[in-house]
Amino acid sequence: MKFPAPLVRLWHRLGSPRWFFETTAPWLPWLLGLGVALLGAGAFWGLALAPADYLQGNSFRIIYVHVPSAILAQSCYMLMGSCGVVLLVWRMKLADMVLEAAAPIGASFTALALATGAVWGKPTWGTWWAWDARVTSMLILLFLYLGIMGLRQALQRPEAAGRACAILAIVGLVNIPIIKYSVDWWLTLHQPSTFKLTEKPAMPPSMWIPLLLSVLGFYALFIWSVLQSTRVVVLERERRTQWVQNFVAAEGSKA
Amino acid sequence: MHPKRRQRLTLVAFLFAGVAVAVGLALFALNENINLFYPPDQIARGEAPTDQRIRAGGMVLEGSVKRDPGSLAVRFTLSDMAGHNVPVVYEGILPDLFGEGQGIVATGRLRANGTFEATEVLAKHDENYMPPELAAMAGRKAPEGQQAGLATLDAGG
């Protein structure tokens, strides 16, 4: 298999945490600005302008937080699973750093999805919690995130901890299609997806456009926070290198 | 690709495939138990155990809701809209979204005479979202309680 030369070059550069640290620095304010703008627009449109649902009234508006956080919870896990493969096969240091940085962020999105789901479930279903396949598989995702975070803390040698986390992240990938298709494979209380790739959404544009803005805003803020938090891990782990010491000294003299 | 890396990639692929097959078989074996509720056709075929706490799910048949004027007791028919019906009796507070033509999941016991005695009724929402005006055009109506709720919200906001 032959990959285009620029991709191969990028791949080799990713091997250097220093290159990553210096390249991503200028992206951060743009990502943050974009995320805040998209999320602000999506939230205002969704909460103030979009029409109420004929059945649920205004309580459906929690969708503008619930659905993006559930999507991001799964996207973050897929990122971590991919990092696990890259770490085990190519032994790339940066992959382990992203794996460490992304876990608490993914766990937060999962917890947010579960919490907003419960808040919506009470007025809609009549209960905070149901042990149906969708809700339970999301709870398992939360435990996977917490397990990966705990495993890293539990193992003394960083290299062994990284590999163990990578294996757990890859094994847990099995849960992602289960979450996605749980509502189709089994009888659940949770409704099936409103959005399908092949069909028109079961929702008018005045409702789904703000949702789309909100999802994009969540993605921008997610990338921003993963980059930000990976940069902290880079500084921590590379603290004995000359370039980090120079960087810290330069930052120190600025302040 | 470096032979060493190719070997590691194969190992990772086997690890993932092994786990996927194991989980797949386990889920397949547990298939019936993962379903949250029994649909009306399974109950009609006698596949649901009687006198045990189970859940039954389906649609509330149009025109079947009979409320007792003196108490919170209500009876209705749970249907899969394909000819399988289960009579349900319940006494208690119903969720706001409960109504004829709506999906519900009821917890309770199936009696030998085929009646389902519910102790809890949950509303199942479907994947369709609609503004009230559009819903009116499509001929869908909100259950009594919910419409009133919307009207007061509109008046208040």
C-alpha cells in the first residue's frame, strides 16, 4: 500500500511531541472562538427561536445539549481507540499522550449525556432511569472511560500503563456499535435515531439546523480541549528536554 | 510496513476480532433478556410468564382508554397495531405523554385470564419531532393534558 507523500510526512512529524506542541499553539484561539460562536448560535436558536414540540412542549429543547454530548462521548472514544492502535503498533508517544488527555473529557461528555437524558426522561417517560439497552450501554461507556483513567493511575511504570490503557481502549471499541444500534436491535424505552444517513430527518429544519450548529460547536470545543490538555501532558512528560525548559523559562520571563 | 509493526497490527486486529466475536455471541445468547419489554404479539402467543413482574410495551389503542370517574383507575388496550391486543388495568398517575395512539411501556403482572395488571406506566417517545402547527396539519394531536400545558406556556411566555 502506498500513501501520498504529504500524509507520510505528517505521520512522521506526529512522532515528535515538540512539533505537535509548536504547530497546534496558533490553532487554539481560533478553535475556541469558533466553538463559542457555533455553540452560542445553536443554543440561542434552539432555546429561543426554534418551535416547541407538539407533544413534549419545551422540554424537547434539552436535545440541543443531550444529542451533541452523546455524539461527542462516542467520537472521543473512537479517537482513543485509534490512539490505542497507533500506540501498540507504531509505539508513537503522542498517541499515548492524547489517550491520557482525552479520557476525562470523554467521561465528562458521557456523564453529561446520561444526566441530561435523565432530566428529559422524568417528564417524558415518567422515570429518571430505565435499564434499557441504550441507557445501559452508555453507562458502560462511562465505566470504560473511568476504567481507563483508573488503570493509568494504578500502574507504576508509565510505559506499561500506556499499553494497558491502549488495550482497554481497543477492547471497549466493541461497545460503540452496540450503543449506536441498541435501539434497532432490541426493544428499548429510548426512541430510535431521529437522524439517519439515508433518510430525511424526522424533524423540521427549524429544529435540526440549531442542533447541527450545536453539534459542530461541541466538536470545535472538544478539539480545543483535547489539544489544550494534550499540550499539558506533553510539557509534563517532556519536562527534562531542553526545548520544554527553554519554553517554560520564556513563559516565566513574560509573566 | 516494517515486518515488526505488521506483526503487531495483526495481533491487535486478532485481539479486537476475538473480543467482538465473544461479545457478539454473548449478546446473541442474551437477546431476549436485553429487550426491555414484551411486545403484544409475544404476550398473545403465551411467551410471557404469568404472575411475574414483567414489562409490556406497545401502542395504546385508539378509543380504548376508559377512566373510572371516581378514582385514578384506568383501563386500556395495548396493541401492536397488527391485530395483537392485551387489556391493561392500572391505578395511579399516568405520564403527561400518555394518550391514545401513543407508545407506552407498563410494568406489572400478566394474569392467567390475559389481563395485564400494571403497577407503573411509562410513556415511550418516538423519533418524530414537530412544531404544534405542523402536527395539526399532519393530523396528529397532543394528549389532553399536554395541549393545555403548551397553551399556558405560550400565554406565559
